Amino acid sequence: MMQTPFLHICKSFTSSLPSCQYHNPCFGFDNALLAPSICKFRRPKNGNGSRIVAQSYKPNDGNSRPGNKGKATLKGSKENTWSVDNEMAENEKRKRKPKGRGGRGKRLGGGRKGKNGRVLVSGTMLIETETVLQTQEPVIKPVWRTFASSVSGIWKGVGAVFSPITAEMEPIEIGKKNENLYDCYTLSRIEALPSPSGGSSASSEIQRRINWVTLNPHGELFQNAEVKDETPVDQNGVDSRLPKFESFDLKASDVMEEDSMGDEPGLVYFEDGSYSRGPVTIPVGEMSKSNYYLTPTFKFEQCLVKGCHKRLRVVHTIEFANGGADIQIMRVGVYEEQWVSPSNYEEQSNNDAPLELKPFSQRKRTQPSELTGSWKVFEVSATPIYGEEEEMELSGQSSDETTPYVYLCTEALKRRNLPESSVSFGEEEIVDMQDVSVMWLPGGVTAYVDVKKDGVLCVGVGWYSDEGINLVMERDYGLDGNLKEVRSKSEVKRRWTEEPK
């Protein structure tokens, strides 16, 4: 069994229940990470209606762990363990919508805004297909050896953790002076080694070791305009009070995680090194008297690659309780890394070269308006074929304990629009979480856990750059809890004002 990212005590992303099934052991890394804010979707037994609400409140006194606390509640029917009754939720939302300016909180167009007026969370953006340029065609499945070679090497990076409710930066560790630290530097060594279990020559195992240091007691730079104007910055616009990556000996620092990854059932990968990693099946259905207390917790790690030498990893930690009726988004971790050298040249590599990446606290957040408009989208999808494993074993073929996938590609012109609804937010106010699914994070990153109208649960990430390119990775689960599809998209924004002739 492989180890899940970031948690030594959580086991494989497989259809079986993980060993990490209780609340407390899965809150974070095993060295001083804080208990996160929790976005909780709950369906009470006596709930006839179907809606999602959330209530957040200020942290307790200094004796408690810092970080925003809160919960969201999902109420749904037993026939649909993922989604809510959209019609009833829409009616309830109309009843609760404040009229005029008498409502509590500030009226925002499609999301919650921070102190500087920038949107932090919003509803799902509306996407419609304008023109299909290429219908679905089969694609050859990527070769494991090529993927393992693409991810291997020495990687430098930065990381941060965000509240799943407010999308604000959360403390990632408490420093020696009892101060909250919001950023981290990472140094990863990733290499493909022969699998210890033997097997075919192609079944190598990717081993990963990540060292890290934490920094930044000041929080996010662009969230407070007054502090930003008074903060000394260097030529790159980074807070000059923050230590540089080169000032730390990352090789001798604490180990954030050490795990391995094989060609496992829940891993969908591509030859450029991008991948989506998570469970094949999430337990859903009625809970028996013998397992009512189990709360399976899974990691959903999705990686996007830009130009082969830079990549983004977003990790959602989500807990499923009561047969999938209660869904808690416990943590959202974001890491951007740049490739330095091959793993076997670690000592000779130029590890003293300056890190090109800014800490996440020093970056601006992409806004919904930047992703609106017409896009040319190239999409590669991977669909699992269930039941093929047994047939392969009966025919004498080696399935290597993996689920077969069918890869298809398509190309289309699509238009993305702003969310239709507006949300009223206020301090300590109950919020309709049906309208809140997208987190707008620093560095062009978007992260979302959304339930579509057909009840499909989607865990997705996006990575937008000023060049007008948006990379997307999405992972869908059906009503039965089985993985339905994984999509990798490359979106290019159409910048011309008139239709080409």
C-alpha cells in the first residue's frame, strides 16, 4: 500500500477504506501543522429541505490554535448523496435573499471580497460550448516510464495553506516566538526506483522526500492596502523582511513528507508530468451499526505542469462521513515548484541559484473577470473501465493492480461567464454555501469542490497566467461514489475582438 501525500498515517487511494478514518489524526502533517478550518457539508436526519449553509466565527483566545474556524452544512436526500435538490435550494435562496440595502453584510457580485475589495470566493463560473472544433478521438495512454522520468528530479518550491471557507491564508505553523507563520519553502527529491514488490520492468516506484522551512509572520501582503503601502519591498516586489530561499539549508531542515507512488488505480497521469491522484471509490450508502463511527479521509492531489520546469500541486483533504452524506473539506494546500536538476546530480546541481518563485503571500489573486470570455480549449479525458481487471486476470494478462483507463481528446471553443447569483456576506453571518465553490487564490490559482446539477462531485484546480493560458485538472465522482472521469485542459484565451474570417 502506498502512502497518501502529506500524511504518513493515511494509506492508499484505493477503493478500500483507508486506515485514517478518524477526525483528529488527519488534521495535518506530523510536525506542528495547525488544525485547519473545516468546510463541512451535512445532511441532518430530520432535514426535509436541501441547502448548503456555512457559519464562520473568530478564533478563540491565545490558548487555542490559530486559524479561521467554521463549518458548512450540506442537506440532501438519501437518493442523491452528493448533491442537493437544486430547485428547493433555489427557492430557499430566493426567500433568504435580502432586499434593498437592509440585509446584513455587504452585497457582493458572485462572491466574498477581502479587505482590499478583491474576490476571495465565488460561485461556479458558467461555461457553455460555442463551437466543437474536434470531436472526441482516442489517445494512446501515456507510458508510465515517461511519466516517472518527467516528475523525477530536484524541485525547489513555495507553499501555503488556505481556509476552505474564506480562502484566506491560514497559519501553516507556529514559530519559536509563538508567532503565526504563513509561508513555507520546500526542497523535493523525486526519483523513480525499481518497485520493491518486483513485477514487470515498467512498474517502477516513484519515491518522494520533501524538506521544508516556514516563514512570514506578516500574512498576505495584498490583503491589507494600508500595510502594503508601508511595507518595504525589494526589486521583485517581495517583502524585504522575508528571508530568501538561499538563506536556509533545506537539506538539513525538517522532513515535511516522505512517501512513494506507484502505477496505482486512483492515479491518472500524463507524459508531461501532470497528474490527478485520489481514490477510485469513495464509500457511499447507508452506514451499519458496525461502521457508523468511520469517517474515511482522502487526499486529492492534482498537479499541473507549465513548460516542463514549473508545476503547481493543489491538495484537497476531504472527509466523508455517514456514508458520504457528510462531506468536510478540511484543508487546501497549494505548492508551486521549479525543477533544478536530475535527482542523481543533487550534489552537483546549482542549488544555490536564486528561487524564481515568490511566496504565495506576495502574489496577487486572479479575479473572476480575468477568466471570462471566449477560450479555445484542448481537453484530454481519462475514463476508468470497471470490471476489466477480472477479465485481464482470467485471460492471463497482468493488470498490475491498476484500473484500465480510456483516454480521449477533444477541442472546442467555450465561453466562460460570471456566476449568475450574488451572495451577501458579513462577519459571523450564515452564508448560502451553494453559491460558494471556487477559491480565488494567489498566483493565478483556483481551487473548487463543486456539485453539479446531475449530482456529480467535481474536485478541480486551475492555474492562470498573464499570457492568457489557463491549465485545468478536474476529477469527477458519480452518485455511486466511483471515479467517473478525469479531465486535463489547456485553455487559451481568444484576444481578438472580431470573429476571424
